[in-house]
Amino acid sequence: MTEGCNGGWAILDGYLAEIGGVVSEECAPYLAMTGGQTCGAYSNCQPVAKVSRSYSIDKPTEMQIKKEILRNGMLVTDWFMPSYARSYKSGIF
């Protein structure tokens, strides 16, 4: 749990999966929000997988991202939201 829809850093996902592991959906279900939730609510969840090594690439190009996916599989990334899209409201939350 970084900051959910309020921001956060993708590198923290890899770091936390490396040092603590990843828990199951049954123990910590995805809620599409973090409001009112704390990490303590999931303190009894046991890791079901662990990342062996996390790292970041500073300002990757589209081609670098494609190569990472081909070489290493899944990845987590941040992106910049352009100002014209920041006022979009989905009505979901």
C-alpha cells in the first residue's frame, strides 16, 4: 500500500515485494482505494511469493520498457498524467 489513487511510487511496489513478499488476494483483497485502510489490517497475511531483485530505470524509453518485458516479464511503472486529463471524473469512487 503506497498511496493508492492519491499517488505513490511504483518502485515501492518492487521494494516491498522484495523485502516482505506478496500476499494472496484472499487475505488482502483489492479494493480500488486505500481510504480508511491501514497496513495493520493485513499484518497476519503470509507471503505467497517474493521478488528476488527490484530495480529502477531512470526515465526509460518505450523501447527500454518493451525490452524489460521481453527479458524479465511483468513490470511496474509510473506515468505522468497530463494536465488536461486531471479533471476527468469516472464516478466510480
